[in-house]
Amino acid sequence: MFSFLKKSEMPDPQTALTGRAEPIPTAATHFVNGHPLKGPYPQGSAQLLVGMGCFWGVERIFWQLPGVFVTAAGYAAGYTPNPTYQEVCSGQTGHNEVVLVVYDPAQIAFATLLKTFWEGHDPTQGMRQGNDRGTQYRSGLYLPDAALIETARASRDAYQERLHAAGLGAITTEIEPMPTFYFAEDYHQQYLAKNPMGYCGIGGTGISCPIGNAKA
């Protein structure tokens, strides 16, 4: 029980694991499309980070979208610099399992990405997603500027009305400025493309989010 509580509560920044100065090794290119994982990315591309539970299934959702240039599994919104997967799973880094989404705004609207985010998981579950429990499985949306944050919060409020009408609880999603993103280890990148029968604990509520597909 003590271990469960520890992983379901954010650690204190002063007692979080110290991490390391150098990034951990990861893949050079995207396993599915061959694009450079760490860039350079095309001029005019945009980025966001999404946390929706186990990042294996989340990444697959987004790399399949037209207009997405690259996706990468990683860690963000915690305290420990350059954490490892084992450290994140300990609950002592504060990080969320997230996916970096690099996309072309001329080919895919921000509203489409928001709709994919909300409908792709259950944002009402707090520090878990399905059977995956712990701080690294919390719902989070991390964006590069104030205008996108405002748009995301408006979409959250609209979706909350639909969820309440369906008898579901309050959305617990963090919607915050984009923090430092740390790339996860090589074997996590595009995991479900390398392991098609691998675990995926991602599932939505079945409730449609009332936002359009027009360009944001």
C-alpha cells in the first residue's frame, strides 16, 4: 500500500532523484517514417507534448495522423534531468510519460490534434489510465504558447460538458506551458511498430469531443 501511495503522489522537488547532466541514448530516426527523431524538423513545423497514459499506444495514435512529421516517446513535467525509464517508474522524478508531436499546421489543424487527444484516452482518471497507475500516467497537455493553451482549455471545458452529461467525472488534465522534453530510450521509440502485438492500455471514453477540424 505504501508503494502504491508513493507512486500516486507527486514527489517533492527537493527529494526527487538527481538524474544526470547528459541525455540518455535514444534512436536517431523514426522507425516508421525514417525522419530524424531529434530534428532538424521542417521549417514552419509546430510541436506539442501529450500525456495520455502509457506512451507506447499514445505514440501510435499520433504517428498515424496525416500532417504529423515525427513522434517520439519521452518524459516531461517532472524534476529530474535526463531520467531513465526505471527512474520515472519509481515515482521519484515527477515526470509524465509523454509523446512529442511535431506537425505541419498547414496540413493538420490544432483542433484535430486536440480532438485526438481528448477522445484517445479518459482524462478523468487522475494519476492513472486504465490499469496503469502512477504519476507518470496522468493526463497532460503541454503547449508552446499562451494562445494554444487558451484554446486547449476552452476545448477542455466544452468536453467536460459532454462528459458530465454522460455521467463521467471531472477532467484532471494538466494544461501547461511546454516543459523540457527528455527523449526515452531507443526501445520505447515507436514500440508498437516494432512489437505489433505489444501492450497498449490506451482507451477513450467513447464520448465525442465537440470541436471541429478547421485550422486553429
